[in-house]
Amino acid sequence: MSAGRNAPVIIKRKKIVAGDGHHGGAWKVAYADFVTAMMAFFMLMWLLNATTEQQRKGIADYFSPTIPINRVSGGGSGAFGGDNIFTENALAQSGTGINQPTIGDKPMRSTTELGGEDAEQAAQIAALQQVEDILFGRGGESAVSELALRHIITRLTDEGLIIEIFDLPQAQLFLADSTTPNPIAQDIAAMLSRVFQRVKNPVAIKGHLAAKPILAVDNPVWDRSIGRAMVMRTLMEEAAFDPRRIVRITGAGDREAAVRDATALRNNRIEIILLRTDR
């Protein structure tokens, strides 16, 4: 009994380490950023595949606005010191007021500020821009059907208004390896003939083709590019276009690729140029 009463008392203490079950959540933030970036990437790939070149250009222009809305170029001493941000009468503190339309690196001034040759040049540019606006329905209904519009892009250059009509994988302008037009080419030619009645500018037509992977001794792209330009001329004349306004027909073969891959279908195209008459 005495031995039982004198037994040592053992006290066991459990060592507790603070934060032992917590490993941090930084990986969750990194994973969320990764998922967001992948979603943005797939959205970009979808947009590139689901839109036309003209639509992509419109999206790009939306994210690069040129309208002045700050104090420096707004035309007044406050955030909107003028009547509105488009007021041209109130000059900005640093600048020349509203942005001026340009061609190349030269500003296009209004005809009221010009005289002689400069006024004629401005009138030429304004007429070409009007044709471009009619084609794409800016300010009204487009003169081109939605199906045809996918084949067309335009650009204003020192030479004139270049209207580029190109092949799409699911809709080509001509039968493969031939100068036989498909219905879409006939529709576009008829539409352009109607729109070109609004101006008197001369017209040039230029044919382009994609390069062949293996060049033959007798490369057919030269004759075929010229042949397709000739067919486009014929289609426009059949749609009541004045043949005297067509001043040049050329074929560039496969020498002026529109994209980096010279063999890409996108290089099959016809350029119809409304030439400036002030040159």
C-alpha cells in the first residue's frame, strides 16, 4: 500500500505549434489569374475566327479613340469648356482644336479654307470618302449585301480609293485555277458599277493571285491575274458601267502578297481603284 501511495505523478504536456494547419492561399490567387488569362486568350481567338477584317478594324478603332475629351484639347478652360467636344471655333490651349482628317501624313482641310488646286484636292478626297461611306453604310444603309461585304476592304491612298475584293475559304470569287467568275463576283461588280455612278473618277483594275507551292516552267499566275482583271472589267461593263472610265488593267501575278504566306488563299484578290483626277 505504501508503495502505491509513493508512485510518481507523470504530467504529459502536448506541444502546440501555432499555424501548423495553415499553408497560405497565394496559390489560389495565382490560379485565378491564370484562369482569367486563359479565358481572355480564348475570347481573343474566337473573335479573330468569327469576324471579318473590316469588323476587326472597327474593333481596333473603338479601342483607339481620337476624340479629344480632356482639358488640353477640349477647347476650353474646364473639362468641357466649349459648347461641346466637337466645337471647332474654340481653339485648344495646346493644339488646333478638333482633329483634322488626313490622307497619308497631310491634313485634309475644309474647302472653305482652301483655294485653287488645294480646294480641288480636298473635293477629290471628300468624294472618294463619300463612296467609301456608301459602300459600308456609314450614316445609312450599306449598298453592299452582308455576304458581299465580307469580301471587301478599302483604303484611301495618294493614288485614290482602293477597293480590295478577296477570296474567302467558303466563298471564292472565281472557280479554282480559272477566270470563270462565281455569282458573288458578279454581284460585287454590279454593286460597284452602281456606286461608281456617283463620281466621275477614272478606274483601274488590278489582279492578284496566291503563289503556287511549286513553280512550273510556265507559271500561269501572270496570265490568270490579268485574265481575272479583264473578267471584272467585263462584268462591270455588263452592269452599265461606262467603259471609257476604265483606263488601266494590270496583273501582278503572285508578286504582291497581301499576307506573309504567299500561298494563302487571301492573296487571291482584285483591286479596283477609283483614281484621283488631281494628280
